[in-house]
Amino acid sequence: MIADAKETLKAKALPLALWSQAVQHAVWIKNHVPSQSLNQETTPYQKYLGKIPNLATLHLFGCKAYGHIPKVDQTKFGECTIECVCTSVLQRKKEHTCSIIEISDSSLNPAM
């Protein structure tokens, strides 16, 4: 898990301060995909909770995201969103945790 987190942070050019979120994201993915120890039929999530996991809320760790600025903090002609980086998936809600860091477009959009 640590190796996966380090690799993700390096590939996305994200600060090491986000290591715990990167590990949590790697664990979330590992628990929601079929496991060899469970005969490639079920996921650890499915085995533990008895229901099929929903991957609809999954986003790439470190992808560009836009966070909503609350109305009380908005100005008439100001922005209503702020650019940030998606850093985790919340289990019970359809929302994500985003970190506001200085990002370069080249780190989020690698050359094809």
C-alpha cells in the first residue's frame, strides 16, 4: 500500500503531505475490486458487508476537481468554484475530499 501511495504521489507530482489520503485511496480500491484470495469472484467489501460495492463515486486520486464556494463567501462577480485536487472518496456520501494546493496543468494532464 505504501509503495502504491508513493507511486501515485510521484506520478501526479503531489506533495508528500498527502501520503495518508493516498494510502486510504489505495486501500479503498483494494477492498472494492475482486481478490485472488476470494477466488476472483467477490470483493473484500462484498464478503464483509454482503452487498456489491458501488464504484460510481470513484475518481482518480489527484485528478483536477472544482470545489463549491459557499454563497456567504462569494462576491457578486467573483468565482463560485475553486480549483482543487480530489484526494479521497467518502464511503457513506456522494462527495469527495479535495485539497487546495498549487498544481501545474502538466502534472494533471500528462502528455499522451
